[in-house]
Amino acid sequence: MLGQFKRVVYVQLARERLTVRDPRSGQAISERPDIAVKRGRKRDVVAVGNEARAAALNGDVAVVNPFAHPRSLLSDFTLADQVLKAFLRRLPPSSFFRLSPAFVIHPIGEFEGGLTQIELRAMRELGLGAGASEVILWQGPALTDEQLLNQAYPTSGKVLSE
């Protein structure tokens, strides 16, 4: 059983909120997925999450939400990758084992016509780029810690594939 031997991380992606949770410990980070970057060709990261808005008071900083686009859940893959990695760094490790976790990525929202193969692949790549050994894409109701650890997904939703 995956949850017994491997760290599992639950990632809920929404336009207005990114939640990253460790179902074993119950610890979670849930904030706006904003990222503050310096303006210019090289967009150095200044702050992520709730702290990004405060960093925007500096005139040479722009705040971007890489998950806000009218037609897609991802508007900027590179910045979305940086936001996800920053949230994961803030989540304390659940054990002394440094195994690559399995991610369950849960896109939240109504997607007219469903998610495209390109969007599903981008979400899978986000997870792998953030260090996941395996990425499961879930569509349906929010999952409980027990469901995540036992990989017991309710029949009211579905595991998505590319």
C-alpha cells in the first residue's frame, strides 16, 4: 500500500487558493497562489503566497497568480512550478526518510468541456518537477487523509489520465 511506505502529498489547485497537505501529519499550507517577482528579463522570486502582496509595495515587483487564466488552470507554467516548490518547502517533512513523495493533484473548479490532455500533462509535469516520484490526478470531491493514505478514491470522482 502506497501510503504505508511512501510520503503522500495532497495538492489542491484552484485559481484563488493552493493547498498542500501531508495526510500523515495533517500539516497543511493553504494560501493564495501568488508570486512576487522582480520586473525585467530575469524574474527573481521575491515572495510567495500571502507574503507576495506585501512585497508588491516595492515598485519594481510584480505580483502574478500563475493559476489564474480564464480558459485554463495554468497561465504561467514556470511561475506555477516555483509557487508549488515554495509551498512544499514550507511543509515540514513527516519523517526522517527523504523519499520522493507521491502527489495527488486535485484541480478544483468547473472546467467547461473538461480538462484537456495538455492541462493534465502540465499538472503531471508540475508534480514531477516539484520532486514527486508519482503523480495521480484526481477529479471529484475533496479527499480525506484516510482516503489518500489508503488510495481509496470515492466512486463519486475519478482518477484522470493523459
